[in-house]
Amino acid sequence: MADQSYAEVSTGELVKRALCDDDVAWEALVDRFAARVHAVVRSHGLSPHDAQDAEQTVWSNLAEHLSRIRAPESVGPWLATATRRECARLRRLARRSPPSDPERLHAVDHRSPEAAAVAAERDRLVRGAIAALGEPDRTVAVLELHAPRSPAAEVAEFAGLSPADVPAVRRRVRRRLQRALTDQGYGNGRENGRRRDGRNGRDDRAAPAAQEGSAPRRSGTGRQ
């Protein structure tokens, strides 16, 4: 656990101290961004094993490239980009090989096949809608879904925004994601989770919205 005295230290200063082999500063840096990196990883729908690998790789890459980041204060956007790229790489690899993760092979899904199919389709649409956004909207959208109670200052630091801009960007991405889902036939929540099947006029019960909540803060791999 990083020393609590580092909580008020700026990100740029933490980077400088970490580069001087201050292990406590490095732990504080990882702890500061761990929940947001975890949120980005969650948004890509990786298997538990691949998700863990993605996070470990991101922290290892940060340790390796820390001295090359031109502006120490820009570690947040650097991490957001690095995490997206690593998750995209692992998704490409997963599509090329059959699933072998024991957690996936033996996991029990208690939902009905219909509910599971609707949930999978909804998640696919959400990921597609987020991927279609430009930055910083894409990063803000991910945090809205997977770390919705993140303070504006933390969102701003991770997305490369000023804190004053965060409320407007949050409203914009909510509208865009809602519009993308509505265009595909999903309701806006005031319709009691139901969506209309236009082919036969049948109402299908949609799966619950994606689980929201701050991800547990977890340490990375540390510097190597």
C-alpha cells in the first residue's frame, strides 16, 4: 500500500520520484490509476485470464516506458491508450484460437439462452458504440459504464481533459450511447427494460443493464 502522504502529490511529481527509484511513489502511481485501467479492461469483454494479463502488461509497459513519456502529467491518457491497444491485441488473438480458459469452459450461466443472447448483443452494441467515439469521449464513456462514480478530477486526468469540461462530455457521451442503443431497438430504461421486436411485434424482456460500480483497486506488477 502506498504511503498515504503521497495521496496529495501530483501525478507529475509521482512520476519523477518513481524514476528516481522511489518504490513508494511507484506504488502510489499504480494505485492512483488502477481502477481506471481496470475499467478500460472490463469494457473490452476479455476472459478473466486475458483481462489479468492485459492489466499486468500495461503496468509492465508503463514501468518500461516511464522515462520516455514527454509530459509526466500525461500518464493518464498514456495509460488509457496503452490499455485499449493491449486489450484490442488480446481480442484479436482470442478470435484466432478456440477458448481454453477453464473459467470460461466450466462457468455456469444461470440465464436463459434468450436472456444470454440479448445480453451478449447489447454488450456488443455498447462496445461498438464506444469504439466509434473519438477521444476523449471514448475514455469518458468507458468510465461512465465501468467506474461511474469516478470524481471529475480523476476522469479529467485519465482522459486528458480539464475538470470543468467533464460534466459536458459526460452528458454528450450518455446521449450518444443512448441514441446508438435506441437506433438498434433498445429502450431507454423508462420502458421497463423491454424492446420491440419489429419483425413480429413481440416484446422481449431485455437483460439487466450492464453492472456498474467502481472496480476494486488492485496493484499492478510493479517495476521490473
